[in-house]
Amino acid sequence: MSVFSRPRRALTLVLVLLTTLALSLAAVRAQDEKVLVIGAAEFLDSMDPARSYSPTGIITLNATYDTLVTFPPDTADSFVPRLAASWEASEDGLTYTFTLREGVLFSDGSPLTASDVVFSFNRFKNIKGNPSFLAATVESVEAPDDATVVITLNASDPAILAKLAAWPFSVVNPEVVTANGGTDAADADTTDTADAWFSTASAGSGPYILESYEKESQVVLVRNTNYWGTAPYFDRVILQNIPESAAQKVALEAGDIDIALDITPDQIEAIDAIDGLSVYTTGSFTLHYLAMNRNAEFGGPLADPKVEAAVRAAIDYEGFRQLAGPGAVTPAAMLPVGMFGAYGTDKAPVRDLDAAKALLAEAGYPDGFETTLEYPTYTQEGLNIETLAQKLKSDLAEAGITVNLVPGDIGTFIEKVRAGESGFFLVWWQPDYLDPDNYLYFLPGRNGGTRAGWLEADAEASLLELRDKALTETNPEERVKLFAEVQDYWIANGPYAPYLQGSIQVGHNDNIVGVFRHPQWLIDVAGLSRVE
Amino acid sequence: MPLHLYIVRRFLFAIPLIIGITLVAFIIANAVPSDPVSANLPEKSQNDPEIVAAFRREWGLDKSLPEQYVTYLGNVLQGNLGRSIKTKRPVIDDIRQFLPATFELATTSIITGLVLGVGMGIISAVWRGKLVDYVTRTVALLGVSFPVFVLALLGLSILHAQLGLAAGPGRLDVRITKPAAVTGLYIIDSVIAGRADILANALSHLILPSLVLGVYTSGLISRITRSSMLEVLGAEYVRTARSKGLSERVVIMRHAFSNALIPVVTVIGLSFGNLLSGAVLTETIFSWPGIGRYAFQASTSQDFPAIMGISMLIAIIYVGVNFVVDILYFFLDPRIRLA
């Protein structure tokens, strides 16, 4: 038909164009420099160390700035020097003195001295930004000389080194930051305007510098030629935003990216099956738990400690581990396996339905009862919370407890939980800093306890005494003992049922070697290299 | 009515409409029982009244709702859309960054949808009841009903990862630096920069998402085209044209199609408006840094200034698209000019 002769010509044209494109695409070759491309869903609130509280921020800031101390490359149970060559704590645990490493330069070539640390820490504290709670115990920071930093605390803080190892305590170049609107003044929360500038460049002493950042697209890091430590292998590191894990898998398969950070447990098999690709799995510190409100007005039957114990006995822990995939474990108590002082998996609870039923009968519910479980609709580390809730529903049904599931938007859910008005809820906890101190939150009189209606007034005096000792003791050996006591208490008592510790999957090209996951830094890009 | 008066009148009508939309958006955003504090501050910070107070002060959340709205409107009139809580940048800068990506994709998608849809529509109208009609109608139905994300993932997996025929996620290859921003449209910016390689790369990245969105859009367009064509093909003047001995091509394209265009233009306009206001799923899967993802993130983080800015933008887009459609009517149908 002559009617379509013109469209046909157009079609031929389009085909020719497409072929040309495919060819020119193949002609684009990677440059000579060593480039690492990481595909990750971008979660970024700020590139300013004093304001950032997000995964993409953590990865970038660790690569571009230095903290006084840090963790070993693959664990978080001890501290190693970074900017500080050595440090010591005073007898009363209120004064920490750090001696700085010699010869450290900022990326612009100017020397890093103790007064820069003072500026950075004061700025962080005064900005009152998202992570500023980490500086709550810091009373003052002083620099008696160029190589010495003295931090005075307003109260004993056993977790202070863990906090100092976190990104908000990054040391920034005051000259550069001040020139771009930054200040360490007491009113920095209203006068510091450097936030936007931090998204365009970096002012640190880390192995990389921030070359560019385009929101929702990519973060580009290039080697810092003035870096004081061992030079990293890659000249350039690109964090490419790929929000969807299925698309990350495709990009990894096609060779667009070297590492995919957000792989889900159900993708492991498919990726492992592809030649040249692997999935690295490890446990995460995310603690999934159930909370039962001690306030009978909200908790109903669940306010009874015997019922709490029955719920703990009725959970099919092994089934949850299988659901979460390799790397997932069952924690012994409200302290994740791998954290300093935490029990190992040998103390993990096991399911005992008979015990659960007996406990329910003892509590006066021989035929069980009906209740509602609230949880947020969310996907955490590739785990759909809905799936977890459904499994809990069926586990508890076997013990005679009928659970009605009530999903909610995460914001609304959290608000109800925070008000202490949720009777039975399923949520998870990620540490704000890598110290067990973070988990004492789940004791009476602390916020986690209050949310579950577990108030100081109703708690045993001995437990409160133990809590206060654990909060202030700084001697590591004593701390291990105290945390063992706290965990023993949680195993038998309390309004929580920790049922799963999540896992992390990182997909990568086999030619990339290094540590693919750090509990604090998520991924330390300076520690990765490529085998040719 | 003369064209320029018509334009002025339409423009004046749009102003109360857009202000009304900001009010509705403001009320809805505030009615959601979720607090920007809990959406944006980490758990521990929320327990520190000083940090929470600093956050509320910074974002004006310490003021009463009417006060917040009036301040907002006042700022908007001065061309200030406020600062996004999430990105901490002026909302106008965010829109300037994300809108071109969406505009580029929406344009190539609507062209794809138009070519496919109008083509299929004419074919199935001309061969009504024949096999080719059933096939194109089935394809059109699949286009509308097939989930976009499945199509997108299939496309990526087969055409990109397996066969390497189309580029993957993103607007450019990871290692390619974007062209200097003039319009924000990579196709145009790369031409301005004189970089054929970037142009080719940007086009290759547009292929898959445009196909996915184009196929989706073509389903609707082809159905409307078909029914509109069938109506016209049965009209007296088409029979007259045929009896005059005009070629089939002239009869179909000039006599029938140009008269069947009005409903087709309407649906194309609406589809384009829809594409311009952001295709969240497609943008997510293709890692396309567009307005749809921005809108999605703004709503999940209760980012009021961004939510308001996007609501206004989308209102303006629809008003604008409808306006262009009306102007097209003006040229397509002489009766409208006379009315």
C-alpha cells in the first residue's frame, strides 16, 4: 500500500540510527585511569559531616575525611589510630587526650593541626544537626599545642571512642569551610550556611576528594594526592545511584558497575550463577524485634511477663534465619551478635511450643487470646517487613495466639510507638554508633523501655542499679561482665522478643577484592582493588 | 474570538487555579498524620529537644499553619519556592535539575507513543475486522495493561545485559561526564558542546525508557485513533472523496485522518502531561533522575516546600498542555475559530 511508504522510510531511518548508536556505544572505551563503579540506592541528606545522617553520606565522608580514631578494616570491636597516633583517658574517664599523627595535610596541602580538630568538633556540636546527639557528652575540646587535643566530657561516657570514630567527628579544613559560610560559633545552628557547599567539594584529609555530586545521579571521588596514608588503588570512585535492586543486578551483569550494594536475599542465587560475579554476605547489626507494651491499657494480655515469655518461646527462630538468607543470625538478647560484649549465637533462643502453651495457661490464657500487631510497611535490607509480620502471625497462631496484622505508614507508626501507645509492635533497631551502650536504650527509664510501657517506677531496683553501672563503667573487662548480666536479664525478662538479626548482600565482580562491608563505614572504598 | 484575546483569557483563568492547587496541596500535606520531624531526624536526635527545636525553627514548622501558608504564598509571589527539607536546596533549583531529565524522556516517549499509537490506530481502522486489526488491538491492550516495571526490567535484562543493544540505567554511561548544563537536556547540551559521543550516548540511554513509556502510551492513543478514524471513515465526505477517484492514501491521510485528529490530539496532550509530571516507576527502575522520583521522595519525607513546588509545577504543566491542545484545536477545526 502506498499509504505507508513514508512511514516505512522513516522506520528504515530509525533502524539505521539505532545501529549507528549501538556501534558508537561500543566504541566508547573506559579511560586508562583505574575506576571503581559502585551501584547503590542513593540515600543522602547532606554531605556536611556535621549534618549528614545517611548511608551515601557515610560512604563518601569516610573516603574524604579522617576521624581521630577508627575501627579495624573488617570489625568494629576495637579501635585503631587514624588522625590520632595515640590517646589516653584520665582516671575518672572524663578527660581524653589525643596526640595527633605528624605530617598530615588537608587535600589543599595545608597542615592539619589540633586547632582544626577543635574547630571541627565545636562546629559539629553547635550546628545541632541530625547527628549532633553524638556530641551530647562532649563538654569542651581544647588544643594546648599543635599536636594535642584534649576532650573533656560532662559525664562518664563509655561509648565516647565509638562516637569519635563516627563520621560527624570528621576533621574539616577550617579555612576552606569558613570561606564557604561555615562557623564553629555557639549560634552555628542559625549562622552556618556551608551545607550546600559541602555537596560541591570536600575539605578533608582522607584518601579521596569529592570531585562532583549530582543529586540522584552520581557521587564522583578522585584520589587525594596529598593523602598521608597508603595511596588507594583506584584513581576514581563513582557511586552511581541505582535505586532498584533488580536494576542493580542488571547493571552488574552488563558490567556497568563493579559492585552492587543493595542486593536482596532472593537475588543471591541468580547472581552467583552468573560467570564472573559473586555475592558477599555477612550479618548486619540490624536487630529485628517485637515489643509488648507493659501498660495493660495498650498491651492487654501482652502486659503480663508470662505472656511475654510465651511469645519468645513460640517464635520459629530458625525459620526467620532461612527467610533472611545467608548471614542472618538469631541474637541472644537485645544486643546484636558481633557487638562488643554481646553473646554469640550459642546463646540464641530456640523454639519451644510446649513451653509457650504452658506459660500461656499459667498466665490464665489456656485457649490463647486475640491481639493486633502493628508494623510499618517498609523494606529493610531487602527484607519486606510485611513478610516478617506474616510469619510471626503464623508462628504465634501455633501457640494459640491469634494475631491481626495492622500495617501502617512508617511515619505514623513511629509516632504512635513513640507516644507509648502501641500495644504490640514489630520494628527494628540499627545502632547509631558501634557500642553496646546504644542498646541500654531498651531498659526501664530509657526511651526504648518507655515506648514499651516499661517504666522506672515498675522496675526492680537491682535492674536500675545494673543499668546505671553499665551506662557509666569505662573499664572494658568490667563492661563485658555488666553487659552479660544485662543480657541474662533480657533473655528471661522484659517486654521484647528479638527474633532476627539481618544480613547484608553485596554483589560484586570477581575481579574486585577487599572488604565489601564494614559495620561503621558500610563500604571502605579506599580498601578495594582490582585483580587484573 | 481573536487568538490573542483567547490566550490572555486562558492565562488569567490559570492563576486562581494554581493558587487553589497550592492550598489543596498544603492542606493535604499537613493532614497526613506524620511529622516531618520523625521523617527527617534520626531516632536519637528526636529525643533531644534542642535539636528538634532547631529543626522546626529552620524549616518554619514552629509557626501556625495559616501563618506558614501565607508566608509561603508571599514567597511564591516573589519567585521563591522555598528550600527543600530533604535536599536542603532551593526547590526551584531542584526542579531546574530534575525537570529537564523528565522533559527529555517525556518528549521521546510521547513521540514513540504517537508513532506507534497513531500508526496502529490507522491500520486497525482501515483494516477493520481483519486479522491485522485484531493483532494491533491486542498489542494495544497489552501495552496499556502490561505492568510498566515488568516491561522495564525485561527490557533492561534482555536488550541491555544480554544483548547489549540498548544502554542501561541512568541518563549517560557511568564513566561519561555530562555536558555543560545549558538547557539541562543532554540531547541539546551535547550538541551545543559539540560532543557527538555524548549525544549518541544520551540517545542510547533514552531508547529503553522511551520504548517502555511509549508502548504504554501508544495503547491509549491507538484505541482513540481507531475509534475516531472509524467514525470519520463512515462519513459522507469520505465516500465523496473516494467517488471522485482520489487515491486511497489521500483519502485516508488528508480527508479522514486530519478530521479524526481532534480526540487524538486531546489524548496525546493528556498523556504528555502525565509523562511530564513524572513516571515514578519507570524513573526508579531506569535510575532516571527526574521529577517523578523527586516528587516521590518529597512525599515520603514530608518535605512540604518540595511537595508544594511540585504540586504547582504539575498544575502548570497540565494547564500548559491543555492550553497548547486548545490552540491546536483552533487550527485543526475552523468551527472553534468561529465560535
